[in-house]
Amino acid sequence: MAYRMDMPPKEAQKTERLFGTDGVRGVANVYPMTAEVAMKLGRALAYLIRNGPHRHRVIVGKDTRLSGYMLEQALSAGLISMGVDVEQVGPLPTPGISNLTTSMRADAGAVISASHNPYQDNGIKFFWRDGFKLPDETEAKIEELVSSGEIDNIRPTATKIGRAIRLDDARGRYIVYLKATFPRELTLEGMTIVVDCANGAAYRTAPSVLEELGAKVIALGVSPDGKNINHKCGALHPEGLSKAVVKHGAHLGIALDGDADRLIVVDEKGNVVDGDAIMAICTGELVARKELKKKTLVSTVMSNIGLERAVAQWGVKVVRTRVGDRHVVDEMRRNGYSLGGEQSGHLIFLNHTTTGDGTLAALQLLAVMCRQQKPLSELASIFQPVPQTLLNVVVKQKKELGELPTVMKAIKDVEQKLGSNGRVLVRFSGTEPKARVLIEGEDAARNEAYARQIVEALSKALNG
């Protein structure tokens, strides 16, 4: 099958973009993740949201990274300098900011987080007043305002300068919202759940939600120190969670990432259950309850072909998008679908939320377990993945694959060997200086060898 490349068009590459697939991201205190840029981003956002003489408000949250203090103050200063009020909520999951933005009728929301990246990185992403991430054209306008100096001379004075307050009940508001998405007739009483919060933004919310719904909770990754976010824990490193589930005889384990917008789970036997399997389980339940709109599931090009095979038994069609939960959400909104997500664990239940929410997704999975009274391992058995190998290679530059003849030759060689029984996907990360090579085929050992061939060609072509 044909490869897929997620690169911007040539003309868009001439000027380095600030925004990637999920906001602005990079090493903290190094361009573009500096206090100066954060302030300019705040000023640009403030300029765009102004739509009348009334006072405007932006909700600002963050994860637990050390650099969050610096960027929170800089971003807030930029907003305030343009006459916009800021409500700071401190550490709160990314989807919590989306939820508060809409429930409090704020003009926008801002999250300071680098999601699953290590602590030395950070990022900034924005939500519009409707709770959805900014469209590409709005991000482009922000970039233009940041670089052009067009708004440099707009300086409100006296009472027109904005102000900042701390929203002390933000966590409680978000917890109440999450609990309301869990069916009232169900309870988690009698269940033991291990939850790994990755020392990130959900370290206080996720355990509280599960406990208040009746579960016995064993919490891991709930001691953030500014440097241990995502470190050998959470959704990217579920090994410790697996051991804890088996040790405590838990019904399942829940792993979140640094900003808690993605979910990976572990069954009662300690086996990892990824986003594809969770989507398959929830699809079956939604079909049975006649709640899956248009009998369609949205996933990305990274999802395993086993997902399509699993949901086919219910007559469900799978629509694939580019990598990134925003592309999944865009497809869902454009065509009226209700469930979508990524293999990596970004799961969007559009009937409940506007973005990926790891805790909310866990609650929907738990509802299926409660209703069907089956262990997770049995539920997950409907999904039989085809072997995949995913390798990453750090690259010094990103070019269109069509401009790299040696890489194209390596890709075509592998595609010919796989034939109709496999798939090749080569793409550049939108959040890191890496290229990703995915090989899907029936033979795991051959997949590994094929992936290494392409990685070697990429490294030679892009790293000199």
C-alpha cells in the first residue's frame, strides 16, 4: 500500500512555522519556547479574541514542568498588556482547560504543556471559545501578528489594562464534569484500579474522580517535582503500571501522559491495551446502544489494520486522517461523527467533549466493563493487531520525501516486498525533530528489518 507523508506544502516551509501539529513546542527557554515569544503569543491571541467593548477573559492552565512558571507569567503578561483578563488555574489537564473555557464562557483557553515530551521541553496551545483547538488559519494569523509587529503599538492604559486572578475551584469544576460523563446507574464500587498520572497535570484530578465514583485507587506518578513528568511512567512507559496491576490484583490499570489528553490501559493480566483496542471495545458498545453516529469510526493513518477488521463485524466503517488528534476532530465535526482517536491514546468522544481526554476515555471504557461484566482482557480480545514496527530517527532537517530519491527507493523496495499484505508509512513528527517509520505486515521480524532499511536511508539523506 502507498506510503503517506505528513509534510506542509513547499511554500509553507520557506518561513519557519511556530505552530506544529499541537501548538508551539520546543526546549524551554530556547526559541520559540522563550518568555519573549510567549508574551507575543499572548498579545496576538488577545488581539484576535476582542469582539466588543466588554472585558475579555482567557483561562490559562499548565502541567507540572518547572518551566511552566516562567511561561505562565509571560503568556499572562502578554494577554494582560492587551487589556484581557486572565484566570490562572495552575496544573490541570489540557481537556480541563477546554472544558472550563466553554463552561465559564471565556473567550479562549491556553495550555502550557509539552504533553508527552520530557520535562526540559514545553509548549503552548490554544482553545477557542467553543472549546476546540484553533483552526490552521487562526494559528497562521497569530504567527503573522507575532512576526510582523502589527500590534506592537496597541497599548491599553489605566483601567483598560487586564488583570489576573487565580481560579481556586478549577479542579473541582473539572472533576464534577468528568463524573457527569459516567452513567449515573453505574458504580465503580468493588473495582481496584491502578492509575499512573505520569507526575503530570492529572496527578490530583484522575485519582479523585475514580475514588468518588467508588473505586479503590492505587495511585502512581502523583509526586511531581517539576522534572519527573513522563519520566519512566505514564502512557509512554506503562511497564511499571503493568507490574502494579498484577501485584495488587487490580481490575485494570490506567496510564495518562503529562497533560492527560491521552490514555493507555493495562488489563488484569498486565497486558497493555492501546488506543486502537480501546476504540474497538467502545465502538461495539456504542453500536449496541445505537449511539455511534453514521456507524463510522475516525482514526489516523497510524492505526492498525486490525482495528478495521475488528469493527467490520458491526458494519462500521473506518475513516483515516493525518496524524494528530486535531485532524481527527476536524473530520468528526465536518461529517457528524461521534467517536474517533489515535493508536497513541488520544480518544475523542464528541458527545461529551471537544478534545482528547484520557480520564474521560477511561470512564467510558469502565462503563463498558460495568455493563458487560467482563474483564478487560476478554473485551480486548476482539482486537487482533497485525504486527507493526515503529522506528524513530532524529533528523537535522525536514524535506518532502519526493525530494529524497534514496529514501523513495528504499520505501518502494519495501512496498514491493510487502505487496498487498502490508503497509509502509513514513512521516515527520510535528512536535519533535524526528522522522517516523511504520511498517505493518504479518511477519514481525521482517517488519523490523524493513523499517531499519528506510531509517538508514533517511538518516543518510537528512543528517549528512
